[in-house]
Amino acid sequence: MGKLKQCWSSVLVLSMVVIGTGAVPITYLQSAVAKGAVCLDGSAPAYHFDKGFGSGVNNWIVHMEGGGWCTDVASCIKRKGTMKGSSKFMNKDFGFSGILGGKQNTNPDFYNWNRIKVRYCDGSSFTGNVEAVNPANKLFFRGARVWRAVIDDLMAKGMKNAQNAILSGCSAGALAAILHCDTFRAILPRTARVKCVSDAGYFIHGKDISGGSYIQSYYSKVVALHGSAKSLPISCTSKMKPELCFFPQYVVPSMRTPLFVINAAFDSWQIKNVLAPTGVDKRKEWANCKLDLKKCSAAQLRTVQGFRDQMMRALSPIHSTPSRGLFLDSCHAHCQGGSAASWSGAKGPQVANTKISKAVGNWFYGRSAFQKIDCPSPICNPTCPAISTDE
């Protein structure tokens, strides 16, 4: 009966692909469990793998899923009962689009690559590494092991022969792409062209509406709980507190691998959680504004504009190196490379009359550099879509 069910599932997945849904079946990495590389609940890590073909057979893009973080036992226990903390709850197939899209007309530079979506189930941007497991809560903080186990598995499946490779991600996964970028480069063949792409992962060490830095205290809790310090780039942790090395602005200066940053200057997640977090906005004066900038008062808009100024300063390490790329639009959005519409669509965001897909493709292949910053206000770019939250 089990074999029949498995066979029927395979037929369903095959049918979905044939009719053009682009659904890619899940792969559970059971072999990782013995190495202690597991999700928060102890279940096996998982990913979706669409094999490359033609000229892309030796090219690889590993894209890490986003989904925030958990900062204490209570929030991690809640998380482990969802797909963000357990592979038991993950959807069995995933539709690839945007930077992972398999159609040449919407993703011309990467459509026929080996394309992998790494599912996110550790709550630490793939940085946790705590050996002990408290029997009272049975939480496993093993994100760094999960990342390495997936990469090792992909190497065995052909990535060891990569000619071109990208480590990318969205949101918390995009932060992971930055944190693991140089390690990814070191694992792959010396002869390979290897670069990293961060989509909405450039979280800044910004000041909130009270003048403090709520986000620093938040990341401090993540790092302490998950034992992330030993997994963060030593080039950063040797100079400053580990929680500060969760901020790309302190990691990027010493990165050796080329990085492309896709970000919104008025990033919708950061406006809500870095600038005006609920824990700081106790009177809820920002409740409407941070969800819709059209509902901001004149004073609030000035503060929002000040957040953009903070973002600009934090991005200075990108400008300092020509090999790095930047697509900074003035949209109120978060994660813009995960759908065909925003990645390359006719109505997708543009900066300097260029769509995200073209900017990244030209940069990766060295056809042209791209470090472009959009006009300065949240209403100045007519190509900005409604708020995007791919993950």
C-alpha cells in the first residue's frame, strides 16, 4: 500500500509538471538527521530541486527561503508546529518563479540552471549550532548544520562540477546568503564563477522611532538562543559583538565574494520592525502608517525619509567595491525577486529603466556593472507595485 501511495504521488507530481504548473517536488534529506542537522522539531531538512539542462547543466543557483526568526523558547515552540520549524508541515511541491523560474522568456539568464529552493525551518537564518537539546522543550538549534548538510548533498549530486553558481535568498534567507557567501565560494571549484544575491536581506543596524535600536536587542536574542556566534563570519566576530554580525553593513566590508543586493529603500518589513516595532510603538501611533505610507502624517513621512537615509549610509560598503551590485528601488516592498511579475514582468519595478532580472543577469555575467539608486521618495517611482511579500 505504501509503495502504491508513493507511486501515485509521483504520478501526481509528474502530471503537475507536464501541465505546466512548474511544481517541483520536495526532497527530505533524511541522511542529515544522523549528523544532527535537523529542523527545530528534529525533523529532516528539505529542499526542492529542479535539474538543469542544456547549457545550464553545470550551473547552480541555491536559493534559501525566508521567514523571520524566533528569539526565545516560546516563539520557537510555536514555530516548530509550522512549516517554518518542521518539514512535517511543508508543502510537498513548490512552484518555482522569479529568479528560480524555468521559462526562458521570464528568466533568460538562469532558467535552465540547476535550481534549488532550500526550505527554512530553523529560525536563525541557518546559523544555529547548539549541541545540547533541552528535554523539556525538545528544540534543536541546528541551522548552520542544516545549511552545510544541504550544500554537501548538492555537491554529491553534481554541484562539485559547477561552472557557475549563485547563493541567493529572500529576507531571512537573503541574510543567510550574505552570512554564508564566502563559505559557499570556498566549497565550490576554484575555476567556477561564484557570486551571491541578497533579496530584501540587507537588514540595517537602524534607529527606531524612540531613538534606540530595537532590532539590535532582537538579534542579540536570536544569536544567544541559537548559538549563532560560532557560525557567523569570523572576519566580523573578531572585531565586534556577534549580534552586530547579523547586520550586513558590518559583514560586507570584509566579504571576498561578489554580492548583489536587491532591496527597497522603504523596505516594508524593516519599516514595521526596525523603524516602528510594536514593542516601541506602545500607543500604536504608527499602526496604520507602517502598513501604508499613504496613511502617514507629514511628521511620520519625515521619519520614514530619515529611515531611507539610514539605509543609504548602511549600504556604503556596497558602493566601495565595483564587483558588488545594487538595485535599490523606492518601493514599499519586501522580497521582489521571487515572482516573475516583479523579477522581469512588464509591470515590475525598474531602476534606471532596468528590471531586476536584467540588472542581476548583466552583473553576474560581467556584461555590465549595476549599482543604481532610485529616486528619493516613496511615491516617486511609478513602476513600484503594491507591497510584495514573497516570503
